[in-house]
Amino acid sequence: MASPFGVLVCLLIVLPQILAISSPIDEIAPLKTCQFPCMIEVNLHLFLHQFVDGPNNPNRNEETLLQASFPFGFGTTIVHDWTLTETTNSRDTVVARVQGVHVQACLTKPNRWYTTHNIEFQQGRLAGSTLQVMGITAGLESGQWSIVGGTGQFIMAQGIISFTNHPASTFEDGIKELNIRVRFTRDITQAA
């Protein structure tokens, strides 16, 4: 039989090794630096210019790919390459292009256009960066689209684009005023 002194010596030698293996997670020391870069929020105010498809619209920036015969045009598909400027004047410098598709996605109501597109910035520090956007353009005066991703400066982007039909809109130039609120992860390789 082992003496109490022998048991104590054995415990003093073995116990630290056992505790090191079975240490609970909440007792692990936190990292001195954050593994994930901070989120940054940017607010942009831009104007979207939509020149609708049609034979009498030579400046159009969308094209109907499929004209469906279902009620309310359900299934009609249009590809677009809209432009974004800093003012309501479509001739101003194009800040970004809005490239994607919109589909009439409702059998019971007109003008329920599901849209998905990439906004690719062309000017300044955001040049080459993109936002991936989706939502409904419902023929309403205002609405929102979700920002579901991004590239370049907008890594891991999320946010919302609130849009309003602008009073300066015409049949030829459907202008939407966009308020873009986007949060994204700062690229630490570019920040260094």
C-alpha cells in the first residue's frame, strides 16, 4: 500500500498534466489581437438611371429576353445594365453600373419585378469593388433591396438599399434615388 506522502508526490507530478489536457474552453486565455477585422459602415447617395426597353428607346440600358404570355406577364425576363450617377442628370459621370436581371415574379399582381444584380463601382477608391443585391422593384414609389455580399473594398458586405422614384423621372429615364447603407469587413492586407 502506498504511503500518503507517495500519493501526494504522485498527484503533484501528474495533476498539472491532467488539468492541462482537460482545461475548459472558458479558461483559455483570449487572443491579444482580434482575429476578425472590424466592420466598417458606408452610406452612399446615388441616382439610378433606367432607360426602359422598347423600339423607340435608342438609349435603352435593358433588353427583354423572354416575353411571357401568362397573366401580368409572369415570367417575363429582362437583363439590365443601369447606370448610377451622383446627380439626377444621366449624362454625369457614371459612378457605377448595375448589371443583372429582373423577372416578373407574381401571378396575381402587375409590376412585381424580382431583381438580382451586381453594382460594380467604376470611380475613385471603390473602383472595381462590387455589391451583390437582390429584392423586389414593385412598381411602387419606394422600396428596399438587400445587399447580400460584396468584393474588393466590400468584402463580406451586408446592408440595405432604400430607393425612391425621383420626381425628375421621365418615361425615357426612370430615375431612382438610392440611399445605400452597407457594412463590410475591412481588408487587413489593404489597410496595412
